[in-house]
Amino acid sequence: MILEEKSKESAAASRRPRLSKPRRVSVALRSRRDPEDLLALVMLFGRRDEPTDAVRDYAKCLSKALRRYGISCENSEICWYENGWLSALTKLWKESRDWRGRRVVLHYTALMWSRRGFPLAVPLVLRILKLRGCRTVVVFHDVYAAAGPRWIDLLRVFLQERIMGHLSRKAYRAILPVPPQSVPWLQEQEARAVFIPVGANISSLEELSREGFIPVHTGMPTVAVFGIPTWPSAQKREVGAIVQALRKASAHTGQLQLLVLGRGAKEAESLLRAGLSGTRVSLRVDGLRSSREIGIALSCCDALLFVRGGFSSRRGSGVAGIACGLPIVAYQGRETGYPLTEAGVLFVAQDDADGLGKELARVLLDGELRLALRQRNLKIFRENFSWDQIAERWIKAVEINIEDFSECQEPQEVS
């Protein structure tokens, strides 16, 4: 019976995906705990965002990918928003007693850990985890503080950058969704920081194709926009850029359709309809849908228009277009670097909405160009943005050697 169980375990270990470049870095097993506990990551979250939470979606997709390598993830919530910081930190102190030696992933955005962008309590969270002997990995989903003209905005930027710098220095590892050289507050800590781009929180064309899905393009050229901010000033700015670009493009292409998906789509519908009134652009607003429905809708479009600042590897809405093999027209900014520069993206200067329209028209009118951009995006997706690739980078970054665990012997009962 024992031999039979061992053979089953060996077969299960052999079915785990192998890393492309495995590193022989063993996990320190100085405690007498079950090694499988140390092979599990603890995902630590603060306040939940509504109506959708991109951070938790990211963690869910990452956990699913890591499970294919035999690594499990468990979620833990610090409910400071509901119960107050004293109660939340007390609960964390008690709960983290069992986390000694484990890797705890602290997901960071300023508003996840504060009401108004002053995350002053986050260093206390990290301190508790260090006292408990955890290996804390901080994921900076936001690496730039939102600037503004008021003195309170300048203070907020100053404090956020100091806090992020402190977290990156004191953490076991800092995960950045953009190249470290583009992060202004990251100085001598670069050796501790690891660049891992975000993945798409939707079903990719590759996943859909395995289910037998084949994209069907309608006769009318269709341009997709995935996500619009709900903050009034940002909403007005992005809607203005979308309208100006579509007006410019339709002057060259004739009739076309704008498909708006994701968060903020319904809230921006009236502004979009008013801006596109009298043009040859028809508007379709789908809003929030399941990840599979959004993947199908994007895969059937002809291009993605990205106006949320410079195109960046931390923007899941832009990476979604790459995952669906969709040609992209976007602004180029300080975060735009490799591998995005090798993807199927046509860039224009920041805030050049007319340039967006011209490039959009070029994509819609040139079938060979669209095909070339699609192929480049699918290639870049497989090499850099698929969740399996991201999981491999995570395993190397937090220094987990799966093979050491697959060879561990389970205790056997004496019969």
C-alpha cells in the first residue's frame, strides 16, 4: 500500500509544469513544520475596491497559475476599513502566529490601505510580519502617486513615495509591474526589486481557442475601449480623447463602431453619445461582463484604443488587448518599455488625440498591418504576459525550488 501511494505521489509531481530555467534555490526548512505549509503563499489584502477589484482578480489568476506548479495560495483580509486599525492589527498579530517561515504577499495600492491616500499604517503591517518571522513580498500595483495642484496633493505624493521606498527596503522582495529604472522613488534598493508585468484578468484568445472559439469579425470596423475612469475630471479627459480620436479615424474609414467594456463604461455612456453625435460612429456599451465574455468581445474587434495615460505593463486593460491578439493604438509614456515596444502596438505622443485617430484609421484600413500586429501581440503574450510565464517569474523571484518539495517524503504510519 505504501509503495502504491509513493508511486501516485511521484506521478503527480511529474505532471507539474517544469520551469523553463529552474534555479536551485532551496527554501530554508529550519522549522519542523510540514514543508507543504512553506510551499503555500499567503495573499494579504486590505480594503476591497468596488464594483470590481483588479488586485484581487490579479491574485486569483496568479493563484490559479501557481497551483499548476504545486504551489497553493490562501487569502487573508485585514479589515481595517470595517473594524478600525487597532482591531485589524490585533487580529493580524494573532493570525500571523502560524506564518513563521512562510512567504506572505502584501498587495499594495494607496487606497487599499487608507481612506484618502495616506497609507501610514502599512509599515506597521510589515513590522508585524517581520516580527512573526515571515518572508514578506510586497507587490506594488501602483508605483506612482497621483499628483495634484493643492498642497494636500503634494503632501500625499511625498508620503506615498516615502512609504513605498520604506516597504521596498524592508521587504524580503519587492515586485514591480514596471521596469525598476522607471520608478522614481526606487534608488539603491534595485537589487531587491523584481520586474514582473501583470497578466490579463480575462480569458485570452489562446484559452478561448482551446474551447473551439473562432473570432468572427463583422463587416463594420469595430474599435474597443476597455475601462473608463469614474472620477469626473479623469472621465471627462479620457472621453474627450476617445471622441476626438474616433472622429478623426471615421473621417478616413467611414462608418465604424465603438465598443466600450468594463468598469466605468455605463457611467460614461451619456458623455460618449453626446460627443459622437452627428458622426459616422455608432456606440455600443456592454459595461461589466464576465472575464470570458470580455475576452470573446475583444477578440472579435479590429483594434483597441488605449487612452489611460502612457501604455504600461501594469495596465491590465491594455494587456487584455495583447492577450486577445488585438492591434492596439496608444500613447507612449515614461512606463512604456520592453516588452511593450516589441508588441503589436502603434504609439503616438502623450495627449496627441489626433495622432491616435490617424493611427487608428491606418490599422482599420490596412488588413496586412492588422494581421502583423495581431501576430506580434500573440507572440509577446506567450513569451511575457501569459499566466504560466508570470507564475514562473514569481517562483524565481520568491526563491521557491519546487523540486526540493516534490522529493520530500510524507510520514508513513507504522502498521
